[in-house]
Amino acid sequence: MKQIHVQEKQQFKKLFRQEQIDNFENRFKVLEVFLQTEKHVSVPELVERLEKTGWQMDAEFVQDTLKLMCRFGFAHKSRFDNGIVLYEHRHLGQHHDHMICTKCRKILEFEEDQIEQLQIKIAASHGFHMLQHKLEIYGICDDCLKERIQLMPLTLAKPGERLVIREITGGATATMRLLTMGLRKDDRIEVITNHNQGQLAIAADLKRYVLGRGLAEKIMVEQDAGN
């Protein structure tokens, strides 16, 4: 990896000078600090890293430099489901995909040749010539799963989770409301949306349900072991 970064710096110098990009020394420092991190980084995080090395730079300048680095192929910009723009290294000849934890926002990179070959095969079977692609898998990482309580209110569940209703608290009133809607204990459900405020949507037996947070708080669920 160190040798790759040496090559990146050499090519950066050549291209930025060739294109007569202004403030070259400051922009080169942005590249150096950017290459020192192996994780996805936002503009504010990179500005903070630069400050720790003694370089005070405006966020707008750092963002402009990253934009140029993306244009020239030194960086890649991603916007995952939380909407925050993150940048990562773009090393020539290398490709990886991402797993994103919806709880702690950790991003895990992985490479899998079988997936790459299968995507090419599927594209070809449809008469489609694939030029580029990205694969993002959203779920819950191992660390967050270990911390998670087994039985929890539905309001804590994440979109995409498949769960089983185990208890309904709140007495007969809450139970009757859910029964009227068509939901009961031991039903298997999937969380469609949950924005941590307002209503949330779930699916059960190919039907959609919209629940207020007060009612959802009374539904105790656990992971569906069958999925």
C-alpha cells in the first residue's frame, strides 16, 4: 500500500501541475493527509485531520480539492443512506463493495470475485455491457448485534429487519387495537421505514401497516430466527 501511495503522489504532482491547478502545495498536503486514512472521510473530518498536522485550511478549499481529486481519479465520492458525502481512496485497478451498519454507521469494505463475475454474467445474459457498478449492503454489524438486547420495542428496529412479535404491553386496549388492524403475537413482520420520529411502516403477510410511535413502543419484538 505504501508503494501505491508513492505512485499516487507522483501522479498527483504531474497532473495538477500539467493542468496548472492553483495552490498546488496546499492541495498536495490535502492529498497526503487524505492518503493517511484508510477509512471513508467527510470534508469536516479531513479539515480536522489537517489541523492536527498544523495546516489550517478552509472547508471550501478542501472540498474543491477533493472535487478535483475525484475528477482526476484519486478519490471517489459516496453518499450512503444517511445523506452524508464521504470520500475514499480510488486506487487504479482495484474495486471493492461496501457493507454499512445502520446502527453505528460503520462502513466495511469487501472484495468477492464470485460476486464480480456473477454480475458480469447477469449483465451479459440481458445483452448488457457493464461499465461500472456499486454494491451496498445495509444491515447490523457484529459489534452492534452483540450489544443489542434480545427483546426490544419495535421503535428500536431498523428498516429491513425481519422480526417476530413476542409481547404486546399496554394492556387490553393496545392488544385490541393491533388485533383490529390484523396484528397479533407471534406474527412475523418486516420493518419498511422507521425514521426515529413519527410513524413507522411495517409489513406482515404481504400487507402494509402504519403505526404511531406510541403504539409501536408497546410491541416487543425479537429477531426472526428463521431469516
